[in-house]
Amino acid sequence: MFVARLRRLDPDSPARRIAELRAANAAALVLAATGAATIGFSVVHAGSATAALEMAFAFIFLGAAGWMFFREPREALLIAAIALLAHAGVDLAHRPGLLSIDLFPGWYLIGCASYDGYIAALCFVARRR
């Protein structure tokens, strides 16, 4: 609903800019939370073959989330959309066996990839003029 209301605002109005900033901040928090969850799973299953690689990916996504706070709102929304789609791709890479599925519960990867894709789409829609 927030993005739908944002889209109704005049593209050049200050209210639209503030709404884009709020959407970008929310997306940064979502991206940081998904990265933090991956770090948690990696720590719990540190003996897994790909735990270090998973943690490296997680820190990349945490870095992208932090970087978003220093960009213009429309740029930050684009970064969020790209980073969330990349995170969904990493999640989906576990299913065909490219990455180990030992770290995560079976339901988590599909659920997280779906959620990432949905939020990425909202970020992309929110940044369009």
C-alpha cells in the first residue's frame, strides 16, 4: 500500500522524495536482515563446506544495505532491487545443488527468494517516475 500511495504523488514533489527515502530505508533494513540471517545460519553450521562462502555473500549484502543509506533515494531503490534479486539468485542456487543446502531449513530458501523478489519488484516500482 505504501508503494501504491507513493506512486500517486507528483514525481517532482518533496513528499515523493521523502516517500522514496522511506522506501529505500525500509528496503535497506530488509536487505540487512536477510544478510544477518545468513550469517546466523553460517555460524550455527560452521562445519558446512560452504559456510565461509555463504558468510562472504552475506557481508556483501550487508555492505550493499549500508551503502544505500549514502545514496540518493532513487539510486538506493535501484541498489536494493539489484541486491535483493542477487540475494534471491544466491538462495535459488542452493536448490539445484550449486551451493550446499546443509545450512538452511528446506522451506527457508524458497520463502526467502520469493520474499526478496517481491521486495525487489516493489523497490523497482517505487523508483519509477
